Amino acid sequence: MQDTPRPAPRILIVEDDLEAAEALRSAALDLGAEAHLVDTYDEGLAQASSGGWDIIVFDRMLPGGDGIDAIARIRAAGSTALVMIVSALGRAANKIEGLEKGADDYLAKPFDPDELRARLRALQRRASMGGIDNDLAVFGALEIRMKARTVHVGATHVPVSPKEFELISFLARNAGEVVTRMQLLENVWNLHFDPQTNVVDVHVGRLRRKLEQAAGQPVIHTERGEGYVFDPARDGAGAAGRA
């Protein structure tokens, strides 16, 4: 039996600058995606909240609001789309602000078309991510469903944000191995420099508490001075270094 062809990814672009909007649309089409363009904050928020998008690209300085402020409202509406912020505000502090408020990527203007395509391609890979056994990763009672992007411990559903799901997926693919903060910055946040922020520690801590509450024991362990280890089978006594 032949596999059903995967539908083209759907990308929503919220951008009021015509030149930037066309560059974004062209990059999306180059990747075989469906691209839908709107040019105001309110319309972008309404479209983003309607669901059905794989990736949402939001400009910051839009008529009606700041794209970063839309992220929490999009998530509250139930969207699981990956969000890229594009902005002329391109200093490290601006990028850190966007990432800490939930953006999956932050691209400064003016951007290079090749870098834009590479960033969108990386998000597209994440949005369509397969996984261990192509769908289901099982670690004892802990199950991670890659296609549904859900996490369960036994019959208990563990609610995770899109960023937390990317985090647990990357950790699970490297189960039993030490994963450094820099590896997480590069593979989960798409940052190839250390922004000197605690964004990794905050997200890991939040995810760890959720998993430990559901599992009744630590799942993510800290190796002091090295990084984190995803090991649901290790008992609490082996997590003396856990922070």
C-alpha cells in the first residue's frame, strides 16, 4: 500500500512591508508550502487563532500591535503552529525577548533570502517531525506521540507547549546521553550563540516539573557543569546533581 502524500505545509505571513512580505511569500513557495498573507495585527491574530497553520511568521511593528504580544494569544486559542518573529529590531536583547515570550525563531531584517529559506526549512522539518518509530517514543509508562505532538504518562496526559514538545523530543532522541545547553540552543531555539539568558533552564525546569508530577519520579536529570540527561528509568537517587 502506498503512503498517502503529505499535504503541503501551510504558512501564515503577517507582514505589512510589501518587499518583506513578498520575500517571505516567495521563500514559502520555494519550499512547496501554501502561503497566506495578511498585513495587520488584528487580521493576523484572527487568522492565526483559527488554527490549521504549520508555521506563522509575524512581524513585530504592525498596524495595531506587536507580533511578539500575539504569541500568548495564539497559544491561548489552541494553536500549535511554530512561530517565527521577523523584525528590524535585531539586537540580541530583542531576540532574547522574542524567544523568552515563546517564539520558535527570530529573524532580524534585512534578512538574506538564503538564510530565510534555511530558517523556514528548519521550522518546516520541526512541524512535520517524525520520531522514534516514526511516531511513538516509549520509555516505560512515558509515551511521546510525534505526529499528535502529545505526551502521556500512563493514562495521564501531560500538557506541553510547542516549545516544550520540541525540547522533550530532542532530549528523547538523545536519551541516556548528556545534552548541553548549547546543543539545546542550536537544535530547539535555532540559536548558534549563547545569548547569556536562562531561557533553556526555565523551559527545562518547567518541563521537568510537569513530567515529574505525572511520573512520580525525575525524568530529566542535571549533570552539573555538563548539561541534562533524559532518563525516565533512572531513580531519584541517581539525580543527586539535579537542580
